Amino acid sequence: MMEGLMSARINLVQTYVRRNHYHSVPSISLRPANKLYRRPFGMMKHLNLFNSVAASVQPLEVSTLESFDNTVPSREVLELWQNADAVCFDVDSTVCLDEGIDELAEFCGAGTIVAEWTARAMSGSVPFEEALAARLSLFNPSLSQVQNFLETRPPRISPGIDELVEKLKAKNTNVYLISGGFRQMINPVASILGIPPKNIFANQLLFGSSGEFLGFDVNEPTSRSGGKATAVQQIRRACGYKGLVMIGDGATDLEARKPGGADLFICYAGVQLRETVAAKSDWLVFNFKDLINYLD
């Protein structure tokens, strides 16, 4: 169900009158991607790295991979991973194969220009809140468009994420979704993975009584730069976790690794390899199977 649409402060994209209205989005079934792009490689220095890349979604050049020295975890990194009390996942291009706002924009006829803004936001070259407002203003999605999008284009789940989440829960590790995307599109993903709504930190699209787009809730920490770090810090303070890991692909995920936040940042590059982010990560992986295999 869509959560309440009222908020004390709203980032405006167009003029509106504040009202109390609640809208629902029909639940949908999610399907894991079963067609992956695999590119054959020659002999590689590390067999594990070869297997990981072969199972990733995007094709990569050998020369690109060899420039990273963090594809094999250190003993300290493994200890943090295996003993984490909580793991926080980014959603777009991590848990899911797509960037949700790009897919919604394409559905509404503004895919190319919005995708360009998304690339800038993920690289950290523009403040996230600026990029979010700019992208939404390019197509102003209505409630009916969002509903139709969810009905006709269910999210595609990254290979292995369901198994990884199950393994973490079996170890009594708490799992969170922290996203600059929208709750309307993330709630069904969380439901399929068995992640409770209280463990979702994401943005909220706001609509008027006629379903017109009003803006987004700026009170959500993930609506601005540094928001994921703030969310992780809030989680840690509230729950007192001793070890917390952040997994994602973008600059906003990397920001979560700071004092009082995540102890460890794992860059998942199975969908998108953002080289600057990957180089600064504690561990670079291309396949969730690696994380599963190293849990025990």
C-alpha cells in the first residue's frame, strides 16, 4: 500500500494544495532475471574473479578488471562481513537490475534525458536532491501512470539476491533497503524478499486528490545528498548494531561508510561498474554468489 501522502514539507515541482489523501498501488509479482549477458574471457589471473564476472549482468573488459586490487577480500573485510549484525542494500542496480526512476521516465516518454541525470547523480557530480527534483520535473508522473507502470513492468530482481537475503536472515542478520528511489516501487520488492516495511528507507512520491503529481517528501533522509549515510546512522543508533555493512553501486552508497555509519562498503558491480566508487570500496564483487559463499 502507498503510505500517507501528507508531509510537513514537500519539495515542490508544481503548485499544489495540501490535502489528506491516501492511494493504493496494486501488488505485483516479481520475476528474477533469467537471461544474463555473458562474455567469454581468456585465462584470468584469479579463477574466482572469472566466475564472478561471468555471472554478472554487464560485460567487462579484462583490462578494466585488472585495474582493481579489491576483488579479493582481506581477512579484516571477511571478518566484518561474516559477523555483521545488519546489512543495508541499495535497490536500483543492486537488488534490482534497473534504475527505477529511469524505467518510470522511459514509460512516461522521458527516458533518455532522465537517464543522463541519473548517471550524474550516481557519480556524485551533482547534489542528489537537485538531480532528483530535476528528473521528476521532466515528466511529472501521475498516480495512474505509476500504477500502470507497476502493473506492466514489474521490477527485475538481480540474480542471487533472494538467496543472499535468505542466508542473512538465517544467520539472524537484519536486512534493510536504503534507496534514493521511491517507496511505491520498492515496497513490492521488499515484500518478495521478506523485508519488513519498517526496514525500508526510501523516498515518497506525493499526489493530489485527482492523482496529479505534487512532488516528493523532503523529510525522507534519502531525498538529499548524504541521505543514505544519515539513514544508516539512524539505524545504528536506534538498534545498537556492532557491525553494519552497506552494499550498493553508487557514490551515495559509498557515503554511508563513515564513523557512526557503515563499517564496511561492498561495491556490487554486477549491473553497473562505476569505477570511481569501485576503487574506493572495501570489496568489489560482481556476483552475489561471492557474498553467499563467504558468509560461512
